[in-house]
Amino acid sequence: MSPKTSPLQGKVKETSKGSGTGKGSGRSPGTKSGGNSGVKTGVKTGGNSGEKTGAKSGTKSGTKSGTKSGTKSETKPGTKSGTKSGANEGGRQGIKSGVKPVGRTVKSGGTAAAGELQKYVLPVGLPVLAIALAEFLIFSGNMGASVWLHIGTITALALSSMFIREQEIIRLHQALMLLPILRLVNLSMPVFFDTTLYTFIFIYGPLALPAAIVAWHQRPGLEEIGITSEKLGHYMLLSVPLGFLLGLGEYTTIRTGYLIPDLSFKNLLLLTIVMVFFVGLVEEVIFRSILQTRLEKVLGIKEALIITSILFGLMHSGYGTPYEILYTGFVGLIMGVAFLRTRSLPFIAVLHGFVNVFLFGIIPHLHEAYGLF
């Protein structure tokens, strides 16, 4: 598939009934099971304090400073109960004094909090809508307006770093710039010759350069962009039947012609090289390794999958049918999920390449020769 070329919440566990006002012995009422051995035990449960003065800040507890790790004591066997009671009492005193535990939402690659999403509505939404609108203009046949809108989008994204200081947004804008570049290079090819297999080399060869520049500038880890050999043999075997199924679905949608004159070994090998190492690899680096990864960091996993899939479908607007946009958007979602689960760029690139091998080579010839599909 390729674009056509025409809290931690701290909670305070309250279990003891001690008053936290020991007479200098440090014993809390919760030390029955530990006897007097817990007298000099001190803990840090969010801070250090003594029971003599109650709780200093709401979570400080203990009697005398002695231990450092929550409720873990290094004194004598009886310290566990006394420590727990001191901590609970300190927490109780803190709550009484009006200091509440502070909750904090931790963002760890999942869906961003509502406040975070609102923060990124304009810096993310505007360029995405501009790219989508430019593709709709192509779909409606207004090629000139689409070209100018893509040029304007590239310019705005390039200048955004002058006004935006957040590095994740700057990196996302760099990733989004690759889509208008892809379209503009794509549109320039049919000016010189009809669409052939070599057209894809002239489109995706140059596109590899800006994709490489963005990846080099952002310096993501190899695992992050999916460069791994883990389970590669299994994935290669899976890519062929899955590529056939997805390619067959797309062929029934748009009924493409073939790009090779016959199914000889030489032609199939050439088609496979072009579709895997040029189309599949470059598009998946742009859409999955760079764009989806950047969106995950800014918005979250679900939002990244949805936006990337929609843009992937819209970048096939050149075929002029809404069914192709919807279908390739669905395929983009499958590939996005596969990349998320495997984090394997080789698998996704080969899968994408084999979809095109079946779509532009094997299936059209089988249909013409034998009436299949």
C-alpha cells in the first residue's frame, strides 16, 4: 500500500489507636505484641519526626530517628508493631492538622490525562487538520489548493520551534512535516513519466533522507523505533499470509493493475525489493517508528493509534475512492497495533511490502490469467 502517484496517592493507613503523646519513652499503644523493644524505633514514612512533638507535616512519624525504609526497623524484634503504630499516629495527627495526602496522576505511555489532552489540542490538532484538509482537497480534485496548503503546513511546522519550547511538541511537528513532504514528492513524479515500478524508487528513495534526518535529530533508542531481530523468523513467516489477506482485501476495493509484465522470478524479486525496502520500509519508519511513537509520548497509545491510522488512510486519497481511504485506514490500524505489540520495524516493513507485492503483482496477474479473485 502506498499513496497513488497521479497517587500516587499517598494513602494513610490508620489501624492503631495510639495517642502519639508518649512520655519520652517513644512507646505507642500499638506495641503490645512487641513489648518494650520498640521504644526507640524511628521511621521515615514520608519524612522524619519524633512522637514527642506529634506529627510535623502530616506524614512524618516515629519516635526517635533510627530506621530509613518505611516500616522496616533495624533494632530488635519487637519494633514492627511500635513502628507501625507510630507511623499511623503521625499520619492521623497530620490529617487532623488539615494536611491531606496529595494525589498525582502518573503518565506512563498510556492515555494522557484530560488536562494534558486539552493542553495539546492546538499544537497537535491544527497541523493534523491541515494535513487532512489538504488530502481531502486532493480527493475532491483540487490539486493546486492541496499543494499550497501542504507547503504552508510544512512552513508553519518548521517555524513552530521559534514559539514552542516543549521538546516533545517540537519533535512531533518534525514527524508531521514528513507527511506533506511525502505528498509533494509523490505529486511531482507523474509530471515526468507514467507510473511504473521505478516511480516508487524515485519517490521513496528521496523520502528516506528527511526521515533519516528526523530520526537522527531526535535520537530515539533502537528499541523505540523497532530495530530488533527478536522473533524475526516467526514474523517473516507470518508476514506472507497476512500480507496476502490484506492485499486481497485492498485489491477487491480498488482493482489495481500490475506493475510487472509477468510473474517470473526476476520480476517478482525486483517487485519485492522495491516494495519492501523502499515503500514498506520508508512508510513504516515515517508512520510507525517516528509519528506513532511521538504521538504516544504526547497524547497516549490509543490516541496515537487513531490519529496515525486516519492519516495513513487519508494519504491514499489519490485513488479517488472513499473505500480505499477507509480500508487503508483499517490496515494502518492493524499495522499500528502489530508494531505496538511486537515493536518490530522489520516485521511491519516486510508485511507492508508483501501487501504491495500481492496487490500490484501476484493477484492482478492471477485475476487476468485465471479469473481468480
